Amino acid sequence: MIPAQDTSPPDETLLRYAGWRAVLACFLMALFLFGFALYGQGVYLVELQRLNGWPPALISGASTLSFLRSNILATFTSEFVDRLGAKRLVLLGIAALAASMAMLASATTVWQLYAAFILMSLGWIGMGTVVIATVVSLWFVRRRGLAISLAYTGASFGGVVATPLLVLLVERTGFAAAMLIAAAVTVVVLVPVALAWIGPRSQMGAVEASEPPQPRSSSVTAEISRVKLLRSLAFWTISLPFALALVAQVGFIVHQIALLEPKVGRSSAGLAVSVMTFTAIAGRLGLGMVVDRFDPRLVTAVSLVSQAAALLLIRQTDTVPMILAASAVFGFSVGNIITLPPLIIHREFSAASFVVVMGLSTAISGTVGALGPALIGLIRGWSSDYDAALLVCIALELVAAAIVARRGFLIWQES
């Protein structure tokens, strides 16, 4: 007699549940990717300028091209996942990141510089936030918010762990050797992890079957085309507010030291950055513990309003304790701005459409968000200080909060 197959959903709270190993794999992917392909770019700019005499504009132009290319390609993540599978896509991302770092180690011409940064953009496609959210979502339903938060926390740890170690390596061994060592460590750590813990979609039938029905507000019941998405109000009430929030957030982060130094001095401004970084980690972990119990739109609105309040306090005060407190409040929501979109998308779109929606939304918000530093710089140049720029950031945060909360209120009325 053939025993009946157990179709009950797995217990996502158990540490032995295989999904948590996938979360750890994604955490490590984010740590290496953000540590070397985002926070590490400040190191590359300084060292390549020193070694080759290239102007900062030339190097930062290659960096900007990399980010723009990765944002555009993120639109097509769905096709990449369908054609290659999550595991192969991750492995290609690891290879691209490591190859870009090895190429930067020996870059002596402009074409090598730009080729390296183009390769780095492919690393973002294979290991970035869309792929991480996709991999984690294959394993989790009930604890999806916590799992995505933990996976994305690796991005914050990349700035705290990977980049400082890279700086130390550069001081000890020189730039070329440090980059080759970092590339080798990336491959040695991430390839076995990806092979062992990034599982195929076919293993997740039980999990997908356990997913609760979509709410009545769900605008999609099957995979949706990008043209229809661009005509969807639900889509724009996700993409637009997060794009506006990223303009304010990225712009403030890039200009934070320049903004705070006249108020509290360079050392205290640097301390404020550190405080913001550590509270970003704490905020992501803390929210992850409870976010599955709340409406992610409401959580988003509260986060954006808290950031606006923090920026207002920074604008109004010149005292170190208040600046540090405001930086802590602002930082608490920094990481969650990339954690919350996939949770909203999962609630309002079908599982079949997740990668398409997430990819297009990330491409739009990331591209618009990249304009933040330039916008704040232009306003600073026009007004001769950062007061007007801070007011613009506050307005963007509040408008974003209003858009995301308004849609959430309508959904609550329909349910």
C-alpha cells in the first residue's frame, strides 16, 4: 500500500527548514554585492585616480553607467529567471562581479575601466534585490517579510564588513592584489553556497500551494505584460512613491557629510553616518520580526513620515545630540525602503506576475532614485546652502507617504 503523501505546508518557523539556508545564501550574496559593487566604489575612485591619473568625472561616469545599465536590465529579470533558472542566474552574477573586480585590478586604459563596470552591472542582475526577493519568495509565504528583511540585511553588512576589509587589504597589499584577493574570496564563498542552497522552483510546489488567496484588490490573476503594468494604477502607487523616496534618501546619504560638517564638524558628521548605518541594520532586522503582522503600505507610510521628520529636525538644529538622534531615526528606515516593495507586490499581484512587477518597479524607482544626488547638488548650488534641498527631500518623502497610504486606505475599504 502506498502511503499518502504529506501535502501540509512546511513550518517556516523551524530553523531546520531549508528555506532559511536560502536566506543565508541571499544574505551573503547581498553582503558581497553591496560591499564591493556599491560601497566599494568609493575605494575604486580614489585608487584608480591615484594610479592612473584619471579625473573623478571619468571614473564616476563609468560607475553611473553601471548603475543605469543594471536598472534597465532589471526590467527583464523575469525573462532571465525563466530562461536560466535562479541558480544559473546567480552563478553568472557571481562570475560577472568577480571578473569585474579582477579587471579593475589591472585596468590601465579607459576601455578597460568601462568594460569592468559594465561587467559589474551584470553582477547586479544576477545577485541584486529582484533576484534575492524572487529566491526567498520561492521558499516563504507566512514568514516572507522576515525572510526578505534578513536576506537584504546583507546589503547593510556589506558596508560595515566587506568595504572596510577591502580598504585594509589595499593598505597592506596594494590595490591590484587586494582586488584579486577579494574576487577570489567572492568566488570561493558564494559559488558553493549558491550550488547548495539556491533551489529550483520545482521544489516549491508545497509552499506555493499553501499561499493564501490574493485579496480582492489584487489587480492581476496571471502573469501580466509590462505595457499593462504601465497602465495600472496599482503599479504606479508602488513604483512612484518608492522612486520619490529614493530620490530623497539617496540624495541625502550622498550629501550627508557635506551637509552636516558646517553644523557639527567633520568628526561628528562621520559619526552621524556610522549611527545611520547601524540603525539601518537594526531597523531592517527589527521590522522583519513584525512586518508580516501589518499592512506593508501602512508600514511604508510611517517609515517615510519618520524620515521626513528626521530631515526637518536636521534642518532646524545644530546640536550634535539632536543631529545624531535624527540620523538614527532616518537610518532606521533606510534599509526598509528596498524591503517593503516586494511585500506590497506579493499582496497586490499574483505570484505568477511577481518577477515582472518587481523587475519593472525596481528599474523605474532605481533609475529615478539615481537622480537624487545630482538634484540635491543642483539645489545646493542654486541656494548656496542645504536648507532648500532638505525641504525638497521632506516634500518628496511626504508626497510618497500620501500616495502609498491613499492606495492602502482604498484597499482596506474594499476588503
